[in-house]
Amino acid sequence: MTLRIPELLAPAGGPEQLEAALLYGADAVYLSGPDLSLRAGSRGFAGPALAEAGRLVHRLGKRYYYCLNLLARDADLPAVAARLEALAAMEDDARPDGVIVADPGVMRLARRLAPALPVHVSTQANTTNTQTLAVWKDQGATRANLARELPGPAIASLAAAARDLELETECFVHGAQCLAVSGRCLLSMALNRRHANLGRCTHPCRFDYRVATVEEKTRPGEALWELEALDEQYAAFFSCEDLCLLPYLGWFAWRGVDALKLEGRTRSAGALAPVVDVYATALAGLRHGRLPHGRQLQELLAATARPLGTGFFLGERLRIWQDDTAHRRPIAARLETRLGEDTWRMAVRDRLDAAAPLELLLPGLQRPCLAPGSFHLETEAGEYRTTAHSGTTMRLRLEASALATPLQPGLYLRQGAVTASAQQAEC
């Protein structure tokens, strides 16, 4: 085994998410149009917007992959064929670096209608064995995403077999998990007539349900499952914890997995940015022999609202963090436009208080902190304000000596108490 730093592959559900992923360190992004993928609810990219996104990605020396990973019906095939032809006809500097598919029929169309586009096999295809890898290779695929239900030893075995086949491998390492096997769930269709595998899942596994005891018919009086809510009559007891394999990035690098994937095409850019930053920083550290550490995990805890765990990776469930909202530190604003040497227009996403510290999220896990008095909140007319509220546009004016690091559009800010041990400056 040799150490190979994997590609960090981040989701881009819309233009702001794309900018955040690229700014905070992703090597590649995956995106789609507004339909024909497993995230039809995301804004997506189409027409000139897709070409513009592709040119931006390539101008930065990065890659993007286009999702066509729906499990198609016959009625969907004409639209799929038209989309493939449109992707193949794009100019070289805008064309995707690959197309992600799950359905063998869509793969066949891709090889016939867009033969120059590399084909990547989606996690929806549920690749769990070496013979399946060989099938994908025979069909012309260049990369396969391994099923999220696999434990570590199986991933290592499949990664080795894929290298022999000259087929790249990709694994999810962070984000939401599905109640069903690789997303093949019928709950959404059964309850809301919206098909999960056509990209229209309503996530019934996240709903709150009444507390109940489940008995099996041949064992009357014996509780098979006891579904219990701690504080309320209803609880989201089907809801899976989010996957977090940050502590094991070195394991993937030593076993030659080619790409590590972050889930979240429907997540906000503010939620995505710190996650990309953590994983990009951790992978950069591996190049210099540094393993992921506690500060990086703390940053993930600040960005998540759900428990984090290791999924199936260890062969047994290990929860990294329990559900505790005290850890959360939501994004408060995004820098939009520089108005002067020390003044920025910002879009406010959460309440801001000028009397509390303000923390800047800079790539490379840099978190400089502005003490109260070193910055001011102003309206567009230049009037001072002590607070700013979600949904408004405000100005952020910095004192000349407040920050040595140059800023740029697209950076995020958040508020709250921070510790000197985790920051360059104490607030």
C-alpha cells in the first residue's frame, strides 16, 4: 500500500453552493440539472448557467461531474437521451469531466450518445462485490461509488480489485444516510406519492411519529421494538444519524480509494462550507503526515444539527456525537461585495449582534475573530445598528487594524463565544 491523497468531491446544489465548495477546498464537485437526478429538489444548473459553472470549475483547475442518477422509467428516457446529447455537445472548457449514472439503461445511453464522457457509477447502483465492479468496467465505466452499507474490510478488498481492473473507486465519508439500502426506499411513494428514486423523496424517515411498541404476531406481549420519545409524544425515531468518517481519512488514503464524497446537494452553502473546509484541511494535513484531530471534529459539530456516527464502516455502530444543540454555531452572514477598503456588503442569514464576537471562516480552517468594537454593523444607507436580522442586507465595516488577513466575496461569518485554544485570537 502507498499513500494516495484522494480527490475531495463536494456537492453543488446551486450557484452559491458551487462557489462555497470551490472556495473552501473541494477538488471536484457533483451537480445536476433541475431534474433527472436523485435531488430534483435542488436548484441545479441548466443551459447557460451550466456552461458558466463548468468554465468556472475548469478555470480553477478543478473538475465537475454531472448527475443523471435517477432510476429511469421508459417515459424518462427521451429526456435522458436529450440531456446526454446536450452534455456531449458542450464546448470543451465547459463540458463535464464525467456523468454519474445508476441505471444500466442510462449507462448504455451514455456510452452510445456521449462516448467521450467518462461514466461514474452512482451509490444508487449499490456496488458491493468484485463481479459487479467487473460488469461496470465491461460497460465502459471509469469509476464506481462503493455502497455505503459496506464495512471497511470489504471496501479495502473492492478498492484493490478495482485497481486491478483499472477502475477508480469513490466512497461517501460524510453526510446524510438513507434508511433503506442505498436509497431504494418506498416510504415517500407510499405516504406522499413522490418517488424517491426519481429524485422526489419527501424523507418520511425524518418525520415525527407517535411513540409505540411493536409486537410480532407469534410473540404476543413481547416487545420487539420499543419506540420511545424522550421529551415529546412524537419523535423522529426512523431518522438515521449522519455519517462522519473524518477520523479514518488516512485509512482511505493508504488503501488507494480515489475519491471521498460529501453528501448534501440540498444543503445550504453555509452548512456546506465548514464541512468542505474541514475535510480539505484534513486531507492536506495527511500529505504532511498529520492525522485528523479534535479541532476539525469540533468544527463539524458546530456545523451539524444531527448526531454523527460511523455508519457501517466499523462493522458495528459507533456514535461520535450525541444530539446536543449546544454545539451548534449557525452561519450568520455571507460576504457579498467589497464596497471599500474595510467595508463589505453582506447577506445576513441569522441574527447578528454587534456586542458579541464575530468569527470569520477562512479556508484552511483559519478562524480569525473580531472582538466587539473592532467591527460595525450598518444599513445600506450607512446608519449604525446594534443588531442585524436574517433575510436583510447589511454592511460590515471593519476598523483598519481589525484583521490582517485579506477577505474575498463568498466567505462566511458566524457569532458566539470561542476559545483561545481553537483560535488565533481570543474573543
